[in-house]
Amino acid sequence: MPEEEDQWITLRRWFPELPEEAWEGLAAYTELLREWNRKINLVSRKDADRIETKHLAHSLIATKFLRLMPKASLLDVGTGGGMPGIPLAICYPAANFTLIDSIAKKIVAVDDMVTRIGLKNVTVIRGRAEELPAKRNFDFVLGRAVTDLSVFYRWVRNKIRKGSHHAPANGILYWKGGDYSKELETSRLRPARVWDLAEHLPEAGLEEKYLVHFKI
């Protein structure tokens, strides 16, 4: 990516399919994220000047693969500073998102950002996914570098609603960095699909970053 190029120009070039109203919401989110990041550590301070092209792009890449029917339900586990849940909620206004994290100060920040952006399709919860009521099921469970794949799978495998017309099929979408093969080998998990993110955004510095889909 050329250093002199504005990050928003770069993002628009990378994601030309996103509607104008989504860009307005994404700009509001990154502004609020920087505001909160000066108070508590939501993203690494060394990345504060590159939130758009590093963290936001990493979340938005799911829009290249994810096709949701109206009223789809998604759970973002360990949402931290609101990623990938908030960016995807902005891009999929007809879907419903639940963002959960066990750390109170992060949930306070996320709830404030959701309120100030005006997102009506987002619910924010403090807690752990495995503590959610058994009847709370979702079309997709999302996670971005929360823990080992096998641990995350164990936490959320019973939170998936069976059957859908979404693409990909209902299941887990997990953002994973580094070599994930050993984790899969020891756990004996078999993903339905693994997207190599660097292949889809070669300029974004996403080498050895993957989006892993487990079909339930």
C-alpha cells in the first residue's frame, strides 16, 4: 500500500461494493474507537494510526464471502473493541448482531460506540459465550483471534442454529493468524473452508491470516 495514500481511499478501493451509508458508519466507528483507545487499550497503541487499513480491513474482508438473509443472527465472541461485530453490523443492517465480552471496561466502550453510532441491530452483553442461555442460538458465531481454535469451537458449537439460506452455511467464522494446522491436527477439527486473506487483499499485509469456517 502506498504510504502517501489516504487510508479511506485505500479502503474504498479494496471494498468497492460497500454502499455509501456503510462508509459513513465506519468513519464514525473509527473516530469513536480512537477516542476510547486513548482511555483504555482496545487496539495496540502502535496501530492507532493504521486502524482503517489494519484492523478495519481485517474485519471487512468477511463482506467478500458472507451473504446474509434478512434477520440473520450473529454472535461476536470476545468482541474487544467491537471487531468484527460493529463493522459487520454497519455493513449488514438487516442482520442482528450480539456482541459479548467478559471484560467490563471493553463492554462499556463498545456499548457507548454502538449507541453513539445509532446502531439499532446490535445488542451488547458482558459475559462469556458459554454462559448464554441454551435457547440463545445464532446463524453464525464470529471470533477474531480470541483463543485456540479448538477451545473456541468447544465454547460455541452449541450456539449455532441449524439450517439456513446464508452463504456460507450456518456455523463458525474465525479470524486466525499464523499456522493453524497444528491446532486442527491435535483437535481433529475439520473446517468446511479456509480463506487465505492475503490472496483476496494482497496489499493489506494479511500474510498468514485466515478466515476459517466450521459448518455446523
